[in-house]
Amino acid sequence: MNKNVYLVDGVRTPFCKMGSSFAKTSAHELGVSATKALFAKMDLNPDVIDESVMGCVCQPADTANITRVIALKSGVPKSVPAYTVHRNCASGFESITQAHDKINAGRGSVYLSGGTENMTQAPFLYRSSAVDKFTKLSKCRTFRDRLHTILSFRPKDFAPIVSLRLGLSDVVVGMNMGQTAELIGRESGITRYHQDNFALQSHLKAHVAHDKLAEEIAPFYFADGTFVNKDNGVRQEQSMGALEKLRPVFDKQGSVTAGNSSQITDGAVSLLIADEESVKQNGWNPLGRISAYAYAGCDPERMGLGPVYAIQKVCNETGYKLSDFDLIEINEAFAAQVLAVCKQLEKQTDLGSVETSKLNVNGGAIALGHPVGSSGSRIALTTLKELQRRGGKRALISLCIGGGQGGAIILERE
């Protein structure tokens, strides 16, 4: 089947830096806030939804299948099934393409999609030595045995393992994501100056686009009546001087810094995906159509180049060149990574070059942040809204995926 599948509308929470406004807010609360705001904006009866699918990477232990929790707490009927997807940084993409495929397979007509992430609340873990002793302690039957076990604990047993750090590392190649960015930056000849300048432009563009980005954000209200209504990672006073002072994070002799990398962030996005018949029946004016998509694998050591292969794959399938797109979005995991992708697209493919004037026109994850489970959905929403403003026809969105993959989606307006 080849149905027309549309991204009808979407809403997101503000994206807030790790440890800031959403530090005490759960991932499912973020998802519920965005979803309820979407329903209110569209005056939507949740009964029309056939299934819910959202992305989440740091899936909370106390909220198994977090999409189900978000759907139920947002008013979606109990009879409507829900599931959660995890494709690392492309989880927000995966929620969109899953809905697209299920609609094309005749498994439903209207899908709640999106993603949620609270990276601040990624847990600290006990070391195995402590776990063994806690287990032994739980089995003690006498005071003497309990005391003996308690006295066996050592300070090193309580040195925490940071799960977020583990999640941002690739066990297959023994490298973290920043190290992979250093590698492709060196191999592609991306200098520190170019990385810092790219990061500066991301902040400047996001600052200028403040009012436009506000159109996709719904305020998040806390129980005490306070609220947050804007992204808090954008630095309007960012400068090359400030960026140049930052030390490399992953390699003392390297070029990747906290300033030219994506921010660790909390936030959620809620989208409505539907087929053409449902769009017409409900009188919806969709943001755009999900025209084509592709995922591709690559060397995990060079995971940041994943978009090169996904973009080449989807363009080969559709016959498009890079010049055929009015807007191009490549998720800013690292400045080195985006710049290397642009360079390798021109060098390795016959698709042409990425025009700077079309690339990440409202800034990207370096300024806005990268809540990994929802970034893909945010990129789709932001890009379609910008395409609508410009009266454009076609956009290409892409991102790299931890573990050595890339994803790319073509979005079109009619």
C-alpha cells in the first residue's frame, strides 16, 4: 500500500538543560503536558486515535512502556493500545516512521506519536560489589550475620556508576559519542574554529527564531503555579571568544568541547499522524506529508556520519538531489559531526552540496538541546512549521544514531 500519511500537527514542551527547570519532573509528566496541549490546540477527541507510539531512550524503571502511561493520563481510551520505541537518537523519528508504516499496512488511521526524555533523571547505579553485599544482607537471618555483612561494605562500593555516561558510550567499539565526533572531525579536516563558529551560528539563529520556536511550545505548569514557557539553553550572548576558552572534553589534544556539542536536555514532543481520509473527514489542515524515509547502518566508530548513508539511500530511492529541498535539517549532535556530514555528502555522493542558507535555519541541538528520545520529533515539527512559513514544498531531515546508524525523512507540503 502507498497511502498519503500526514503529520497533522504537533506541540512540544520547552527544552530545558539538564539539572534545570525539569530536574524534578518525570519523563511521563513531560509527555502528558505536551499531549494534553496538542489535544487542546486541535480540540481533538482522543477517541479518534487508533494507537500511540512514542520514543524514549532513558526509559524510567518506574514507568514501563511510558507511552501507555502518557496516553492514559492524557485521556486516550483504555481500549487503545500503546507502545514505546527506542532507536537511540532516532527514537523520535522511529515513532513517526512506525506510525507511517502501520497506517500503510492498514493497522490504523490516526496515531499519537512523538517522544519524551528526562536525561537529568537517568539513574546512578550501584556497583556489583555493593549489589552482592546488599543481596547477602537481605538473606541474613541473625543480627550477628547482618552486622558482619554491614561491616563488610567499603566506601568504594558506594561510588556510583552514572547510567547516562554508560548510555552515551558504545560497548561494541569502546568509544563514547564525543570520541566518535573527534575521530570524524579529524578525518574530515574539521578545525576547532569551524566547529566553534558553527556552534555560535546555532545559538544566534535560535535566538533570532525565538518567536517562531515559541509557536510550537506549550508552557509547562508546575504544581505551585509557576511555569516555564521557553527553551533555556539558547545563549543570546554567545561569542567566539567564550567558545574558544573552553577546553576539549574527550581528548586533551582534540577540538570537541561542551560549547560545540549538543546540550544534555529534558523535554517532550507530541505529534498527530494520520492518513488522507482522516485528514479530510476531520477537516484538519496538516503541516505536511511524510513522503519517504530511510535508515542506514555505518561504522560505529564513525556513527556521526550515519546521515550521509541514510540521506543517500532515501535520495536514491526518490531521485532527489540536495538542491531539490527547500530546507535541510541535520541534528546537531556535534558541530564536527554536522560539518563532516556536509563535507562527505559532497565528496562521497552525487547528490550535490548542502547550501548553508538551507541548513538548520532556526538553530539546532547545540543551542536548543538534544533530549534523545524526542529530538527527531522536534526536528520534524520545527522543519514543517518553517516550511509552511516560507511557502516551501520539500524538506529533508536527518540525524546520526548512536551505535552506527543514520535516519533521514523527506517531508513535503502540497
